[in-house]
Amino acid sequence: MNPSFLPSMPLALSYPLLFGVLLVAGVMGGELARLLRLPRIIGYVVVGLIIGPLTTAMHIGPLLDQARIFVDLALGLVLFELGRRMDLRWMRRDWSLAATGIAEASLSFAAVFVLLVYEGFSPVKSGLAAAIAMTTAPSVLLFMSHETRSEGQVTERAINLAALNGLIASVLITLLLGSAHYARSKLELEIAILQPLYLFVGSVLLGLFMAVFTRVIARSIERSSDMHFTLVAGMVTAAVGLATLLKLPVILPLLAFGMFARNDERGHDLLNVNLAPVGRLLYIVLFVITGASLPLTGLAASLGVGLVLVLARVAGKTAAVLIFAPLGGLRARQAVGLALALTPMSTLALLMAHDVGQLFPSFAADLGPVFLAGLLVMEIVGPFAVQAGFTIAGETVPSLTGRYRAMPADAVERR
Amino acid sequence: MPLEFRRSDALTFGIELELMVLNTHSYDLARGAADILPRLAKQELPGEVKPEITESMIEINSRVQRRYDALLEDLIVLRDAIVGTADKLNLAIAGGGSHPFHRWNDRRIFPTERFRHVSELYGYLAKQFTVFGQHIHVGVAQPDDAVYLTHRLAPFIPHFIALSAASPFYQGEDTSFETSRLHAVSAFPLSGHMPEVRTWDEFSAFFDEMAGYGIVKSMKDFYWDIRPKPEYGTIEIRICDTPLTVDLAVQLAAYAQTLAADLLLNRRDEPLEPLYRVYGYNRFQACRFGFEGTLVYPYSRKQVRLREDLLATLERLRPTANDLGAGSALLALERMAENQVNGSRWMRECYERNHSLADVVRMQSERWGTVPRT
């Protein structure tokens, strides 16, 4: 008898199995963190940090590349949501908000740039790293605001500022990459100008196209939130695919898609869809894989500079927020809360660094370890900072235990 | 201890309005009162803006005025200040009796001692009580007049319900009622109407009795549709949904003022009992069917369409209204009754346009902020 129906030995590990393990381990890690009264994200990231070396030991390629489609989809939905929450008209009505955003992006950029140049890195590479460091992790921000049910001026402003610094950073990176190409390979000037232009205009047009198309479809299907959610998820995935196809960065078109899909007086075709039901799954994938992509062992040497980089970044952001936010009438506690909420760095920065590294390999070789070390620090500190920020601002539900629903509101407050 | 009634000038009037604070991306109720109020406190305003029980609600208290146009002017200034301040915070403000789709357990109680007490006592009722009403105060010179007017305004309560109705949707559903807000009020133990006392002394005795049982501590514990307000020297009509515009809010106040003037001039002395026998039925008809409801006259036992009764009353009051300077207000109400349009009908029509309650709320807030004066 030839037992060909039995699996052949040795067993080859399949990705679905790995993926399932990763998800379940993530869920359990998150609940363990909860038991220890830590934000769930910490649990997800730590599970990732443990799984990362395991996959390397089992000769599985980098998870970030293997599972890139899931990461892109999850981050795509996060960016879409971020774009939908961004309100440019608010920035026009309250100039202090736009000023805070531009100031915190510029100051954190300047602080990191000066530091890295001082450390002997080339200006272009330092600029790229500083631009990436300017971003606030929208995934951490949105996840924490769901988890703590935080709501109010600080939450809304943090989300808008994260969208703004993501926008500025991706434009800046595009420009810097253009100049890097020009300097490196002595390409014609036209390409150095045309490439960033293509990336920027193409991204905005793609976002606009997806938004218009989504609205058209939304009008012809049943107006229920699960139908609209599926539509949005499909369109976001397609947008990620199209962006890759057109050699566009993923971030900009998705942000633009969200912004153009926002409902206003011009139209209300799309229901506000709640990402929460599948959000948990996507967030776990996002954070576990992010954790798995941070090589713990190789970073020890770079930890010092990484730490200073993170400190410079946070100092830049905090100084700008504390100066400009009170001009918009925020109380001191709110300004501090806002500064804290802007600190996390996570998947967005990781992906940006990863993609820059692929286009510009010497960036990865030189600055990669330093950057990843800084990222690792923020991956752990960030969620605490956001939670503290929302709490200091008084915007979270008073109890974070999740049992508040069963009690009258003030029974929780009295404790 | 007799309840002291602080006398005020007869037929002066003022209003309180509870307003929704909304975010501008999903148009759900938003925590915003704590950010709006300190900013408004820095401005010189013809009235007060105060917190209410949840952080998604603010309350306007107008100044006391004698004339319709003066009150309207105050309200427009207040409205513009609030809308302008909210705008800077990316918040929207709207009228309407209830939020069409908010979930009551998302609400946060505004952190003051009294609100915490109310929340503790009433539990989920307190959060479910996230409804938005208009209170109209009319000044009276004699405490006995307050008792008299509280009774004699009762037959006109259905008019106020039909005209102000602006809460057809509740918790995401069309309730089929013109106003769903009043159900939330009815759940409280001391809702309904004042007992059939005839003088202020009798009322004081009733209050002392209730206080003796330990059931009430102050007049605030009575959730009646109309009640005397001894601290202000007024009677207070509490039945109206917050209308979708300040104009209608002030027109309703002018109607109450005119009714009070007429009732003081042409004193009624029919027995009170039949009046309250039909009260609940008439009130329900107005809540459910609005202008199309059927009213029962307590004394003649005839039935009449609410709209006919309202139009007849408005016409009868025209000379009195003109004397008070409220003629144009009553004309506007007459037009509403003729065309049978109120806030609820407007909201349902908005909903028909694209079947999104969020968009209904957006249009409500737009209407509250920008509707041109007529």
C-alpha cells in the first residue's frame, strides 16, 4: 500500500497555518496585556516580537513581505478612516489647528534631521528618516480611541494632526526620493521633477477616482451599513492594488480616497461605516506583523542613537503643541494630552522605511538599524502615551475595564 | 412652611432651550459642552448658556422680555454666538426634540453634583433622558394667577405639541409619532399634570404634604407639562420639543404669552375635573398625529380636528396678539397650521431624500445655524 493520502514528511509549514497561529496568539497576547492592565496593543506587539525570530529560525522569509497584502489592506482601511476623519475646513476655520500641525511636523523633522546629520549621516538619508519620524501612527491612535472610547477635542485634533503629518511626510519623502535619484544616478533633471509630480498628482487622482466610483456604486446598492462596509473594504483593497500597479505610494491615495469620500453638503451617498467588527482582526494582524518585523537582537548596537532620535522627535512635537495649541483655546491639560497622543510610531513608519529602503538600498543599510530601534521603543511607549494623553484630557470613559456598561455612570466615576 | 412665590411683572416672558452638540463626521451626539461653555463665558451675551445633564447638551436661558421682537433678537444673538463657537471646535449645534440615532449608553453625565445625583437615582432613565425640550416662562403678578394659568393653559397643550414636534425618529427608528420625546418624560414618576388645587395656599399645602412624605425636595422634582415656578414668579410650559429654528421657539413663546393675556382678561371658571379627564387623550392624539389629531372638548363633549381648533384659537387671539406685539408670530404659526408643516414633517421629508439619518441631523444643524429670518 502506498499511503500517498498521508502528508509527506517532513511537514512543510504553510502560511495559512502560520497566519492562524499568529492571529490566535495575538488575541491571547492582547487579553493577557488586558489582565496586566496594559493596552492590548502591547500584547499584540509582544506576540509579534516573539513570533518574528521563530519564523526566521524556521526559514520563513520576512513576515512583512509575505503578509504584505494583509498589512496593506489593514493599513489601507486605517488610512481611509483617517482621511474620512480629516477635515480641511476645520483647519481653515481654526487657524491654530493648522498652525499646530505644521509646527509639530516641522519641529520634529528639524530635531531629527539635525541629530542625524550631527551623527554623520548624509543629508538626504537624514531627511528621509526625519520625514518618516514626523508621522504619528494612525493605527495606534484610532485603535486606542476605539478601545478607550475616547471622544472630544483632543481625540479629534490628534486624528486630524496625524492625517496632516502623514500627508506632509509622504509629500516630503516623494520629493527627497526624487532628489536622491538625481544625485545618485545623474538622471535627467526632468525625471527628478516628473517622478515626484507623478507620484503626488497620480495619488490624488487615484483617491478621487476611487471616491467617485465608490459613491456611484453606493447609490445603486442597499443602504445598509454592512453592505457599505463591504463596498468600502473592497474599494480600499482595490485602491491598494491599483496604487501598487501604478507604482504609487499606498499612503497618499488612501488618505485622499478617505478625504474625498467624506460626506458633506454635496452628497451623502456613503453611510458612515464602522470598521470595528473586522477592525479587531485587521489591527491584530497589523500590530503582530509590525512586532515581528522588528529584529530584537540586531538592534542593541543602535539602541542608543535610536533612543535619542525618538527623544528628539517627541521633544519637537511636544514643544510645538504646547506653544500653538493653547492659542486655539485648549486648556493646559488638553495641550499636554494632545502632545502625548501625537507620539506613537508604528506600522505606517515601518512601511515607509521599508519602501524607502527598497527604492534606496543604502538608506536601509545605513539608517535601518537606528530607525528600527527607535521604532521599537515607540511601539511600546506609544500606546501608553496615547492612553495617558486621552485620560489627562478627560476624554476616555472613566473606567477602562470594559465593565462600565453594567453600572450607572457615576458609580464608575466615584471609584 | 409656605412656598414663597416671587412675584414678577405679568406677561413678561422668556425661554429655555436644550440643544444638541454634534460631531461633524457622523453627526452623532458629541462631548462638547465642556469645551463650548468656557469659550462662551468670555463673551457678553443677552442671556445664559449652561450645561445640561449630559455632555452632549447645552441649554440657553434667554433674558426676560416683554415683546416678541426683542426676545427674537436676543435669541438670534445667542444662537450665532453658540454656533460660531462650536464651529471653531468642529462641532455642530442643532434643534430637535431627540437625536434620531444616538445610543443612550454612549452618553456621559456632566460632572456636577446634581446631575450625578439624578443619574444615580434614575439610572438608565437619566441617560435615556437625553432629549431636548423648550421651556416657556410667562410672568405672573399673583401666585393665585400662577395656579389659575397652570390649569387653564392645559387645553392648549396639544397645540404646543403639534407646532413644536421635531422628534419623529428615536434610536434609529421612525416612531410613527410626531414627537417621541414625550415618552422619555412620561417614564418619570412625577410627570403628568398638577393636581386640581385652586389657590396658591392649596398648592403650598400639597407641596408640603409631598415634601413631608419625602417624595420631593423642590419644585424641580415635579416633571409636569405645566408647572408654577415660584423662584422666578412664572408659570412654565415644558411640553415643547426644541424647535428646529429659534424663530419658531420665540413664536411659540409669543403664543403662550398671548394665551395667558387672554385667559387673564377673560377668566374661566368651568370645573377642572372634566378638563383633566380628556387631558391624556388629547395629549396622546397630538403626540401621535400632530395637526391631524382629534381633540375632545371637555365641556361640550364635541370632537374636533386639532388643526381646526388651533386655527380658530389663533384667529380669536389676533387682536390680543397685536396689542402685545406678537401679531406676526401668530401669523407665522397660522401658516404652519394651514400647511400642516412642523419640524417632524420636515425631518421625515429630509429622510426621504437619501435615507440617511446622519444626513437628516446634518440638515437640522444647517437649518438651526443659517435659516434666514422670515
